[in-house]
Amino acid sequence: MRAAPYDQLVEILARLHDTPADRFTPEATFADLDVDSLTMVEISIRIERDLGVTVHDSELRPTLTLAGTAELIAARQAA
């Protein structure tokens, strides 16, 4: 059974930030996490590499929540 998109996203962010996964919440935005544009590109690349779906870094806006990002991933996985 494949992990839920939110859990997959948090795993990517936890590895990228070297931070425990329990530090992330669904309501957190990329701005809350102090994610800059270069890190957005890295997140986009890791989503594609690790999850097999394309989410362009331009779609990862600073105001987008982790839950919203997970919904975007889920929609791409279902397509």
C-alpha cells in the first residue's frame, strides 16, 4: 500500500530540511517554513523523482499549504 500524498510530501520535506516529520502540519505554508524559490525547485524535483508526478515549482506558491500541495500530488497521481 502506497503512503498518502501528505505523508510522502512530509517525508520529502523532512529529508530536505533534516527536520523530524512531526514538525510539519497540514496547515503550514511554504512561507511558514521559510522555503525560498531555490528550495521550491528542489521540492518539485524530488516530488517528480520520488513520487513519479510532475508538480512545477511555479505551482508551489509561498501561500500554498502542505495539505494543498498533497491534494495537488494526489490529483496528479490519480490522473
